[in-house]
Amino acid sequence: MHRRDNGQPIRDAMREAGLSIERLAEKTKEADPLGYGISRSAIGHMVSTGPSGRNPFEDRSCDLVARALGKPIDDLFSATAPT
């Protein structure tokens, strides 16, 4: 999956929830039935607007971020590459 608008919806949701990258990483562990979550580094790639911003991401990672933020996955990520 690909982040929408270079990660802006993720950054907005984090801001609304008052979450840092570190805290969001912790919340993905809480949302993960296996308890692994997503690393701070991977979340940093999701939210970065600079050269460290990446696409695509594993569906599982996108799902965990959306669940941790309490947002529908389609609000944050798209199945198609950005144009």
C-alpha cells in the first residue's frame, strides 16, 4: 500500500491524537495481536516529507498504523501508487 499525500493524513492523525513517532510505534505493538508492532524507523519513513519518505508499505504495517490511530486504513493509505 502507498501513503496518501506523502503521509500528510498520517501526520494529521498523529497530531490529533497527540502522538510522537515513538508513541505511535508503541501503540502499534498494542494493536498487534502478535505484539510486534512497527518500528520507529518504519513509521518515520511513512511520515517523512524528505528523502527518507518511502512507498510502498506492507499491508500489515498499514493496518497496524491505522488501527493504532483509530482511523480507517483508506483514509491514510491507498492500494495504488500516487500519481
